[in-house]
Amino acid sequence: MQVKASLEKEIDRLLKDGVTADEVKKAIAYSIGEHEIGLQTRSGTVLEYARSIYGGEGVQGFGNYARFIRGVTPEQVQKTAEAYFKPQASRVAILRGAKK
């Protein structure tokens, strides 16, 4: 249960203190980099076109990911955390692999 306690501690910190502008900046850089790496495969490119089209942006939305991600603010992260990380709604599931 160390993992559970560690996750709860980090979620509590996030809800109480939010994130810093530096944390968001690093997360943005990481996210954009991962996205660009994903586009190096044919399937990644196809999935990005599909996301753009089915997300309502059309084909022209294909190149908008980095612009949208760069617009994320610490305040938006805080509001999202408050909306989704509700301690009273948390559940625990323990998964174990099969014994060999």
C-alpha cells in the first residue's frame, strides 16, 4: 500500500498547492516532444489526423497540438485536478499477475 499512500500524498499536494509555472513548462515541453515522436510513425500520423477530424477541427487541426498545449496554465491544471481528483470518489483496485 506504499504506492497508494504515495499517490494520495501527491494528489493532496496537487489539490492544496497546485503546480508551479516551471512544472507546467516542463510538462508542456515533454508532451510536445512525445507528440512529435509519435508522429514519426505512419499510424501515429493517421491517429493525429483522426483526432483532428473527429475532434471537430478538420484536417487543418493536424498541426495545432503544440499551440494548444502551450496555452495550458497552472490555473487550468488546478481546476482540472479539483474536478477529477476528488478524495471521496477514489477507489482502490489491487492487481496481481499470475504465478508461474
